[in-house]
Amino acid sequence: MDVGAECLKLEAQGPILWCTIDRPKARNALTPAMYFGIKRAVRIVNDKNNDLRALIITGTDDVFSPGGDLGGRYEPGDQKVPEGFTYETLPFVAIRESIAPVISAVNGICQAGGLLIAMLSDIAVVSERATFRVPELLRGIIDATYAAVLPAHVGMAQARDLLLSARKIDAAEAQRIGMISRVVPHDQLRAEALRAATEVLQTGPEARAHVKRMLNQQYAQIDYETMFASLAYGAEVREGMNAFMEKREPNWIPKDLPEV
């Protein structure tokens, strides 16, 4: 099974496909090819011409994923995605609409696009060590997907807090506010993720698809046009990305901010 990204490791366990994000040198940051590879993995488990029926996405070491690689880098074995980060590249809609169950086994740091993968999965099984953050505004990124998805999970007040402050929360708080559903001891993560996948596979696929469509109606409409225009042309995004790569503060932060 080749999904065009060398840092995605695929392994079948009966009818369940494990997709492990394994790019430790970049802390599991996702290249465009890796995002598209996850989308391909979703397609594989929805293909009736094979025996795979569910997908579990996890990470390595202490990182699930911090989202996209802000440096725009590829790995040597990546299948090139010329358009980079676009609506067609990203796996979020495919995960949300998948008839086959998609489970996220969140082993550690989970941010940005990594957190969207977890929230849009059917079930997110989370290590007690995991942490979560929505950091897009720190880079000047208009993330319309978060604006549409996060309030449906945690409510408007919590969504405003998490989006506008970009603060980090732990697994216990993430579960308490409804961002994710199951928190387990770290050494039981894989077993509990496997349990969740087998539980969902015992439900009727056609009925499950109808229920998922009804659940997905709770999300607001996503303004992809504004989001991708800002990524392609926004001066604020360029400054945010440059500041991140140069390990400095972006120029919009006021001087003499009080220490807290």
C-alpha cells in the first residue's frame, strides 16, 4: 500500500489499517504529500475491493502531529503535490465523510491540522500525556475549518478562548470541554484505539453513514476561499511563517507587553 509519503507507515491488523505518522526529525509535521497520503489511506479503507474496513491514525514518540510543515519542506520519497496545501490535498473532508470508521490514537502533542484530524475522526482515543493547541492565529493564518468545527465540539465560549488565545490544554481539560472523547493511560493507547475501531465496526455501515451525515450538519459552512486566499497572498501569513522559521516574534506583537 503506497500512499505517496515515506513518513506514513501503514500496517494492516486484520480488517484494520494502522497509519503511523513517523517523521521524528520534523516532530511529525505534515508535508502536503503526507496530508494527501492520509486522505489516500481513508480511501483505501473505503474501497470495497479489499478486506480493510477501518483506519487508525497515530504518531510516534511524544508527538501525534503539530499540523502542516510551515517550512514547506518535502521528504525525498514524497510524491510531489504541486499545488501544496489546498482543499484537494487535505484529508479533513474525507475523514469526516468516511463510511469506514476512522479512529485517532493521539499519543502526544496534537495541534493545528493534527488536532483537526483527531476531532473529525469518529473517535479520538487520547493518551493521558497528550496536549492540544490551536496555534493558527499565532502565524496569522485564517483557519476557517477551525472556526466551523471547534464551536460544534466545545461551544462558542470555549472556541473563542482556544482560537483567540492559542493556549495549550492537557488531555483532561480537552475531554472535559468535549474536544475529544476518551482519555486512557499512555501504555494502553494502542489497545484502546483498537477496541474503539472494533466497536464501531460492529455497527451497520449504511445506518452509520446516515447518522454521520446528520452529525456533520452540526458543523458550520467552511469558508475555504477566504482561508486559502490568505495562505496564498496574505502579508500577515508570510510574516508569521518567517517569524516562526527565524525563531523570532512576528512584527504585530506590541512592544512592552506586560509579563504574565
